[in-house]
Amino acid sequence: MLADKFDRRRVMVTIDLIRCALFLSIALVGTWWWLLAANFLIGSTAMMWIPAKDSAIPNLLRRKDQVETANQLGLVMTYGVAVVSAAGLFSVVTGLGSTLRLWDGAGAALGAAKIIVIINGLLYLAAAIIVATRIPELSGRAQVSTSHKSEDAQSWFAMFSDGVRFARRTPLIRGLMYGLVGAFAAGGAVIGTAQRYATSLLGGDSAFSMLFVALFVGLGAGMATAPRLARRMSHNRLFGVAIVSAGIALALSPCRRTWPSR
């Protein structure tokens, strides 16, 4: 709701500057409680940046039929290239650090972490400058007709309540919501237990990061192939097949080779 009330480009620039300041503050404050608080605020501000960016995509396109391709590209970049490169870099840095003993001692590891956090903050600053100076097409917001002004004037709680009632009355939407909750809960369980699972396989931090690489490579591959499959299968069936296949894959993952004791 807030992202739709202001100019999209100004929203994106402001949020990127806020995220830059929050990342730099993590390095300056250097306490665990501010690390948690700053990450919470960074995630909260991203919930304004994402809808502003998504709603501005049509302004950058020449034809309406390019919207679906642009959205696919955005998802692949967000959940594919960015996360895979980050996890892969973490794997390389961790492997080299342990081999060359670059991070021996808590002070050296903390110093390296602060440098990475500062670089993250400067990247958001660069993004804000680019959006502010190079992409004026992002500006603007949705033009709301007079008939829809009363709907937009509703409070967030009223809109949320209407959505819950609609989902309760519509079996398809209700089933979709159940499936999404289950899928995200399973994803959270995978991420939450990945480090211990990698350790049980005699791996380490590098193996843990490679699990992230595999997870998000799969996400990218699914985003790239799902539209083609959707042309041959109904969306309901495709969604069910995807959820069941993911469950089978997770169920088979504990079936690993038992290493002989020494």
C-alpha cells in the first residue's frame, strides 16, 4: 500500500539508501542484537522495494507480451544468479580460508565479515545512484480511477480480512495457499537443518554453501522450464506435480551411504 502511494523511483532510491545505512551500521555497531534488528529492518524495507520494482517493469518494455518474460528474468536473477553466486563465493572463500589459514582467530574472521558487510552497503548505494540518475522510466505510480479510490482507502487489516474471506470461499485459492505454506515450510526446514546435515556427511561450511547452490540452481531451472510445461499441463496439475516431486526428493535425501567407522 505504501509503495503504491509514492513515486516508484523515489521509493526504490530511498529504500536502497536506507539499506546502505543499515548495512554500514552493522559494521559500526558490531553487536549481535543490532545484527538481528538491522536484518529485520532490511527485510521489512525490501517489502516496499520489491512491489515498486515489479509494478515499474511495464514502463521499461515496448510490448505488453514482454511482461511475462521480464518477470521470469527478474525471478531468475533474484533466486538464481544472485544466490548461486553468493553461495558459490562463500564456498570458495571458506575453502581457501581454512586451507590457507586466512581466518585464524576470531578477530580476523570478524574483520573479514565487517568488510563484506560494508561492501554490501556500498552496493546498495551504487544501486540507488543508478536508479536515481540512469532509469527515469521507473517513475510514476498506478493511476487509480474514482471508482477504486474507496477500495484503496481501506485499511491494511480490512484488505487482509477480505483476502482471507475470499480464499476461504474459493477452493482453488485455498488449496494453493495450503500448498504454498507447505512448500515454504519445507524450504525453511531444509535451510534450517542444512548445516547439521552437511556436518553429518563429513562436510563443512563449503558443503553447506554448495547445498544452497544446488537448491537455488533447482529454483532457477524450475522457473525457466515451468512456463513451457504450463502450456502442456493445467496449472493445477503442474502445481501438484511440483509439490509432490519436491516432497519425494526430500524424503529420499536421508537415504545416504553410511561411512565405516574408524
